[in-house]
Amino acid sequence: MNETNIQLILASKSPYRAQLLKNVGLTIESRPSNVDERAVEAPLLKADLEAGDIAEILAQAKATNVSEKFPDAYVIGCDQTLSLNEELLHKPIDMEEARHRLLQMSGKTHLLNSAVVLVRNGQILWSHVEIARMKMRDLDPGFIGRHLAKVGDIALTSVGAYQIEAEGLQLFEEIAGDYFTIMGLPLLPLLSELRKRKLMDA
């Protein structure tokens, strides 16, 4: 159980990630960072870093940014990258790009690289990356169109243009990785670290 003088902050505006933390009994505040992720990412891509390393650095940047405003709080930062054949993909900007994204991933395996970090007083205390391997089934173009028409703009909120917790699950043939990694927050390693630091009841 959280001590009253301990403040936990999630450096994200994601309601899904916040809910995952609240579901396990944590009292947490959401404070999104103002980090320009693409600006941070650009030199990392030029340096040919792995997708998991990029996710970790982005998570660290966001958590450190928020920690500067709340120095005594423990700040949880997270980020997720999607890699397909060594290419790093981003959230689709419109439904046409979402359609292209699903066609691009059809019948292939892509990786979701999910990073989580813990920062306090601007110092990185702990950092961890988990990878989920997602194999899509061969998708008929007509089905993709009907699927996107049904789910609507929510498809644009995910880098893969799908929500695994909803109808997006039917796009897949095989998944290797836990649910929380797919959701962009490796929760079990984080909870273990919070218990070690006596930030929750052990």
C-alpha cells in the first residue's frame, strides 16, 4: 500500500496505462510530458539504434521531463515502438494510412518493444524493456476495409492500427508476449521493482 508521503506519477496521458496501474491498487496521478518524441527519436534513428533501445530512451526522456516538475515524486515513464523488418513505424495519421499499415503487416510478424522506467529527482532509478512478437494472419483487403469502418477512429490511437483488447485480436494468428507488454506497460517487472523499493505492499 502506498505511504501517504509517497507520490507516484505516470508520465503519460494514456488512460489505458493509468487504468492498469489503478487496477492493481496503486494511487497514481497522470502527468503527460511535453517531450517532442520525434525530435528525440531522429538522432537515435540515424545512430541505427535498436527499436527496443529507442523505446527505452523515449521512456526515460518523458519520465525525466516530468520529474523536473515533481522532483520528489517517483515518476513512471513508458514508451512503445513497433518494428517490422527493421523499419520503425508510427501511429497512422488517417484511416487510409491505417488501411495501408494493416496491409503492410498482413501475414507478417512485427515486434512491439515496450519500455518502462522509474525516475526520481531527475535520476533514472530503473529501466526495463519487454518485447512481444505479433504474427498477423493473411488479411483480405476487403476485410481490412470493413474492419476499419467498424472500429472507426480508435484505430488511429495505436501504432499498429489495432486494439488487441478489442476486435483487433481477430487480426492475429499467433502472439508471443504478455498482455501488458502489448498494452505498452510491462507491468509485472514494474510491480516487482515497486515492491523492492517499498512503494507498494509486498
